[in-house]
Amino acid sequence: MSTLFSVVTISFNQEKYLRECLDSIFSQDHDDFEVIVVDGGSNDGSLEYLASVRDRLEHLVIGQDSGAADALNIGFDRAKGEIFCFVNSDDMLCDGALKTVESFFRAHPDC
């Protein structure tokens, strides 16, 4: 049985990084994860890109927030996974990251 991950990304005017970030999540070799993006109301083209991948997102929240911590809370409030993680919009997940984390938790059920 696979572990469901909730991957939250927050963004504000990060169009130049956002595609690479989300591609690194979408390309994970794990088949049981949801992607949640919280965007603070970008005006740099980010929203157009997010609209183009909307069908791959479990949740897309667009609107003003009170900063990064608030945006993360908004995302995690919607998360349904057993394991939550956060990927900055200007960062990427390494190939196999979710499988590695799942393996660790399976080997250490007390965590």
C-alpha cells in the first residue's frame, strides 16, 4: 500500500521558477500524492501557468494571504495526506524523493 503525500507549494510572482518546481513534483515516481498550490495573487504570468496545470492540482488557492506562514497554513489545511511536505516555488524535489521518504517512514514506523 502506498503512502499518500500532500505536497504544498506557495508562490507569489514566481513564474520563472514555478514550472520547474511543479514539474519536479509531477514527475515523481510515486503514484499516491496530491499537489496543493497557494498563490498570493501573482501578476507575472504565474496564474496563467497554474491554469494550464489546474487538472493536475488537488487544490489551487489564489488570493491574498498574510505572508508565507499564512499561505502554508492555507495549503496544509486542505491537505489529506499521511505525510505533508512543502516545496518552495523556487525549489525542486529530487527524483525519487517521495519514495525515499516513504521508505524511511516504513522502516521507522515509530516516527
